[in-house]
Amino acid sequence: DNLRKFIKFSIGGNIGKIIVMLVGVLIGMTAPLLPLQLLWLNLLTDGFLGVGLGVEPAERNVMKRKPFSPQASIFSGGVGGQIIRFGLLIGVISLGMGAWHFFTGHDDWQTMMFTTLAFAQIWQALGIRSGNDSLFKVGLFSNKPLFGLVLVVALGQLAAIYRPALNAFLRTSPLASTDFMLC
């Protein structure tokens, strides 16, 4: 189960990033995300959050469900469709946020897209923890390592936005509080 969750999380998030990069260029954004921004996202989201998903406790009633067929693909049982839906949702939301700011002449459009991607993947990691139950039923603190890593990722993204040294390194700009809340 945890391997399937990680695959859904990782591939779905990367599809979202690909959508941002490809469609962003097609609509006139010269560099939707910079290489260091992509590496930052991959380190924070895929790395830390992926580790947290790897230690997710077993779901309730896991022993009562039918086992997976040995011939079944890792993408069977709706996993492939979920990956595509997650990727599309993350990509469209993040691209929409960046494009809105880009086409309205805001200089912080890239930071908006970068930050929306990071927080979309945090929500994705929290949302795929169970195939049957909502986050409210599973409990936010039932996987303490993941909860701690969510905080690390969120704080890391805040540092990427608001710390001058990281602003220069990642070419981000501090966001107004309303823009940050939108992300």
C-alpha cells in the first residue's frame, strides 16, 4: 500500500510539474520554473514527503480486503487514473495561479507558481494517505513522521520565499500575505 501511495504521489506531482513547464512555455512564459526551483521542489516534496508516506501505518480493515493479484500491475485498481487526475489537478491549479499573475503583469508570477506547486503537493501527500477514509477520519497526527515532514517542507518553502539568501539563490520574491494565502 505504501509503495502505491508513493507512486501515486511522486508520479502525480511530477505530471503536474511537466504540465506547468510545457503548457507554461506554450502560453508565453519563457521559464515557468527555473532548474533550481525544480530541484528544490523535488528535494522537499518528493524527497521528504515521500519518506513520510513510506512509513504510513496500515489502513483499517486492510486484512479484510481481497489481496492484489500477483499478475496485477502496480497501476491497476484505479492507481493509473488517480495519478493522472492528481497530476492534472496540481498542474492546472499551479499553472493557473502563475498564469493569472503573469498575464496581469505581476513580477512575482514565478514565485506564485513555485509556491502553489509546493503546497499542492503537501495537500496531495496528506490526501492520499488512505484509499477509503478522509484525512479527518485517518487523523492528521496518525503518521507523526509525515506530519513533521509536512512542517519541514512548509517551513522550507517559507524560507525559499522570505529569506533573502534563498531569494537570491532560487530567484524568488517575497509574496504579499494575500498572495501567499492564495498559494
